[in-house]
Amino acid sequence: MASIVVFFHQTHTFLPRGLLAVEFFFILSGYLLAMSLNKIKGEDFTFISQGLFLKRKIASFYPELIIASLLGCFGHLYIIAILNSDWLGFGSSCIKNILQNLLLLRMTGIVGMTAPCTPAWYLSSMLIAFIILLPFLLKCRNPLLRLAVSLWLYGLVIHHMGGLEKQSFGDWVFFTYGGNLRAIAGILLGTVAYDTVRLCAAFKLSSIQRFGLSLLQLALLIAFCSICFLHAKAFDGLAVCLHFFIIIICFSRQSLFCPLLNHSLLHSCCCILGKFSLPLYLGHFYALFVFTKLDERYDLNAIWYFAMACILGLLVALGACFIRRWILRPATTKTA
């Protein structure tokens, strides 16, 4: 899904609806949120506990955001050097944008849309959605009500805003409103997916049924990838539904692919790739800047672009690892 987003930003004509892959991560975040809340009793989850929960969530991605934002400044510096633009204006703009990014203000509507790490809007929207939804989820244990609210919000965005993407990023108020509604709807849908998986855990499927479920899983993935190649926005709602059922099948552990993923070597590879998805997502925009300039001179193909995106994603991952190991770890040890 992260790779689909990377290629979507490289050329909208290649994957015109590749932005729909972002919805997968919103729904997955909702699933993991519900998993965490299921371990906590509602009466024990006080306002202070909610703050600590959000703090841990921010800490899980903040080192990557720091490195990606710094890389964004260097990327903008590269463009300014080529264009011979105003250095003083660049300095003030860079400071303003990096503060906006690190304070997670991208989707608050307080400031505009410009920032040195453009994909960080996802993290800002996810945090806003968590702040809004945590009190609601602690009170509302009815999955049908959460499903109804989620579908209503998705319907509002898709049918009244012309799809899951605002065409002009310059209209940042409209983009902020739609993006936050997408995050809230997706996370709510993810909590319903979690309840559905728990409900399905009681069913024991035969080998033939598990084989059929595995074929269905492949068919859903192929259907979603096919939608990404279409120019029509009419299938946005269907793509959301496909994400919902894909996550349910994956976490139900009834598919024949689950035993394969339990193999130690394959499991380790999946864990590494899973941790790399966020650095790749945050860092690929700078690869896009560099690729665009080089492509004008050398006529490069998309493979070169993806290689650049992986290299910059690796820089984000290594920088975040350095922060956790050498900066955060001593403080944690001292506190302990």
C-alpha cells in the first residue's frame, strides 16, 4: 500500500486512484486502536490516561517525522539553489513550515498547507481523529452504530466533496475538512473490523472453506489494485469496502496465507518491511523532487524513482533509529 502511494505521486496518469491506498492505513490504525482499547476498562481510562495514550502514539512515529522534516528542508534548499531564489525568504519559510510540521498542525486549519514534509498530513489527521474519537469509543461499544457513523462520513466526503481527494491543495480549508473526515471515518471502520474479527474467531472453517477464503483475499487485492488504475472516482466507496474486508480476512487468521507468514524468516522480513512503510511514505516526496529534475535531463524510468524513494526512506529509518537509540534511550534509562 505504501508503494502504491509512492508511485501515485510520481505520476497520476500511471495510478490515477493510488491515493486510495492511504485509506488502508486509516482503517488499520482504527483496528489497532480498538485492539489497544479492548485491554482497558472504560472507567479506568481517564482523561490523563487518554493523554498518555496519545503521547505514546506520537512517540511511535515522531523520530521519523523529525528526520523527514529535516530532509524536507534540504530538499527545498536544493530547489532554491537551482532557481536562485530569495534565500532570506526561504529561511523564514523553512522555519515556519518545519515548526508547523513538528507541532502536527498540518490538518488543524490554523495554518496553510505548505510544509517541508508533505505526507505528514496523514499523521496530523490521524492524531486529530484519535483526540475526537477516544471519548466516543469508550462510551460507544455498539459496532453497528460505529459502522453507520463511518459510512455516513465516507458518504459525505465521497458524494458531497467529489471523491476522497480535493483536486486543489491550494484550497487548504477544504482539504483539511475532507482529510480529517476521512481519518475519522477510516479509524471508526477499523474499530468495526476489529469487532468483526473477534466475532469470527469462534467459527472453525474446513480446509475447503479456508481455501475459498484465501481465493477471496487474492480477488479483493486484485480488485483494489485494478481500481487504482482507473480514472473514475465512482469506485472510491468500493475501494474503502475492499480495504475493510481485506483487513478482516488478514487478521481473522483463517486464510491459508497465515501459516506461511508464521514462518520465522518470512515473518522477520514482513516485520522489517512493515516498519519501513512509514519512512518510505514520509521520505518519498523528496525523491520526487530530485527525480523530476534528473528526468528532465536523463529521461529516467519509474524504477529509478522508486530506488531513490527507498534510499531516502532508508535515511529516514536510520535517522529515526539513531534518535531512539542514542538520544531517547539514555533519557529513558535515567528515568527508570
